[in-house]
Amino acid sequence: MGTVVASTRYQDLDGIKFLVVQPLDRQLEPEGRPVVAADGVAMAGPGELVYVVASREAAQALPEVFVPVDHAIVG
């Protein structure tokens, strides 16, 4: 959907891009509200289909593990 700009962020998240992503159902129809996800692969962009993990898995998907994120792009 798009990118997010943060004026301040947790130190270990420096250099990590954040994207607004729309969860989809199995038919690729929008499901629920958009979420902000840290781009753990550093290759995703607006309009692309990506895999997103949440909770503890999101914090482990980034170069510095256990950073304070709720969602992360992993592929």
C-alpha cells in the first residue's frame, strides 16, 4: 500500500523500512485493516504481494532479534 516515515524509532530499527500492508484472504481479497510491517527482507515495495508474520515471530525476523515490532515482512 505504501511506506511509513518515523521521526523517531527504536535504535535497533535504524535502516529498517516500514510498509503499510493490507492482509488478504485466500482469494486475495482484503481482509481486516491495513497494518504497518517492518521490511525484514529489504526488498518489498508498494503493490507487491508479500508474506507477513506477527507477534514474536515478527521480532525475530529482523537482523536485530526481539526488537519492538508487531508485524514483519519475510518474503
